[in-house]
Amino acid sequence: MSGKQKILIVDDDENIAELISLYLTKECFETRIEHDGESALEAFDQFMPDLILLDLMLPGMDGYQVCREIRAKSSTPIIMLSAKGEVFDKVLGLELGADDYMEKPFDSKELVARAKAVLRRYRPVSVEKPVNHVRKVEYPDLSINLTNYSVVYNGQPVDMPPKELELLYFLAASPNQVFTREQLLDHIWGYEYVGDTRTVDVHIKRLREKINDHESWRISTVWGIGYKFETL
């Protein structure tokens, strides 16, 4: 078996799917194409991809439902692809657990770049790093470990997709420092994000649903500017 990273492409437009596959194959990825939601879910279990490129407008089960089904059992990164450019569609996709969102038509080189960026974030810890190099911040009842991508809150592990955890760590590692949404996008996403800064708001909302304000700390909104991890 090769050590290639695997990407599952789910799009009912055969021409677009084949074109995406061609570009990714040239970049040494292994790809598999499916054209509907049901087949995508079966392929996910069989192919075990490292990344999913998921079109929203699919026959039968749409991309939103496919995303829900996958997120119920896995944190495998998902980039949604859609001709829908409305903010509502983007926010809904992100709230369901997508890691990125691209509007059609898109530039193939940009898609490849985003795929690589998401995969780098999803597997940020190299096996060559020394085991004693731990990036970790701790507060009362909260421990955030970026080395093994784990969060413990009130003594219990909290399941978080990579970008949520990275966002929480970044804020908590600089307590009481205010970051604009643009700064957070630039740092966490790692490239120029084509879209609006509501992406950050969605991820903050998810974090607050999982981690409540503490008497010693909280994630605070600085109105008109951005966010900070505030110690009390």
C-alpha cells in the first residue's frame, strides 16, 4: 500500500468530479469519486479518506445530511463545495461541522491549496517531534493540549474538530489579549480565507456550547472587534 493521503470526492457532476480528481492525483493524492450521498457514506467506511470534498446539491441525500452523518461518527475534515453563495448556506455548512466552504466555480489550484492546508491542520503533529515537546495551557477545570489535540473540561474529555481546538488554544495561550476576527482567520486557517469573518463566529459559538463560562475564565466577545480568552 502506498502512503498517499486519500481524498473522497462527492459530486453528482461527473465532469467536475473527474477534473478535481485529475488535479489531486497530479499532486500525489489517492482519490475516489462518488456521485450521491448514500454511496458517499458507504465509501467513507470502505475508503477511509483523510479528507472529503462534498458537494451540497446531491440527488437523494444532500450534502448537509451527509455531513451530519459523518460528523456523528468522525472528525475527518470536510470541505463543502456549492454553487450557493449565500451567507446562510456557508454558515449552515460550518455549523454542521464542515472545515471549509468553497463556491463554484472555483479555481482548481485554490482547491488543491485548501485541501493541503486542511490536511496540514488535521495532522499537525509530526511523529518526528520529541515526545517531551508539549504545547499545553491549563486553567482551573480546563486543560488544552495542542500536542495530542485533546481538551479536558471539568475532568471530562471534550470532542472537538481540529480548528475548534486550535482556536481555543490560540486564545487561551494569550489570556486577555484581544484578537480581531481577521487575525483569528489568518492564524487558524493559515491562508487567505475567501469568505466573511462569520466563520470565526460560528466556531466561537460551537466552543461556547461545549465549554461554559467559568468563575476564573471565559471566552469574551469584544463588540465591534473580536474575541479574547478572559481571566477573571
